[in-house]
Amino acid sequence: MNKYFYRLKTEHGFISPYILFVITLLIIIVYHQLHLYTLNQEIVVKQLEQYRIQTMYRSAIHTIHITEEIEFNKTMPLPNGNISINYVATEANKTIYSIQIITKEGSQIEKIYHLYSP
């Protein structure tokens, strides 16, 4: 029994907790970086979808400005989705249109646009 305790006293095992701490720290850092990477991918996908919606909205506004008639309803199929422009009302010096945008990915937005006339 004495020999067993003697062997434990001569062993130098104090480096093991430090190594375990460093390995745990590295695992936490790697997990955190992977999580940030996946979140950034989701953000990029959502930003691209927002750019598509804004581009389609600007296209709808351009269509409203170049159209000669005031009261019109129009549906435009585009490569990124569909735009629906509907006449709502005419007030004193403005015309109100409803613009509905549906993208191929399933995002949908509806905005009201006021066209002021001089």
C-alpha cells in the first residue's frame, strides 16, 4: 500500500487541467464562430430578398409614372415574382394606388403609393 501512495506523490499531473481548460475554450470558440456563420448566412438571404422587393417596388412606381391613364389596375409577372398595381382613389391633387408584391420565395408586401399631380 505504501508503494501505491508513493507513486501518486511523484506524478506530475497538474498540466492536465490546463489542457482541458484550453480544449474547452477552443471548443466554445469554434461553436460560437459556427453559430455566427449560420446567422450571417440567414441575414444575407433576407437582405437579398429585401433588395428584390425594393427593386420590384421601384419598378411598380416607374410603371405608375409612365402610364397615361389614371385609373388602372395592372398585374405584372416578373422573373422575381408578381406585382399587382390597383387604383384606389383620387383626391384633390393626388391619386392613390395600392401596390402588392409577391416574390417567388413567398415574401409578400403591400404598400400604398400617393402620386401627387401639380
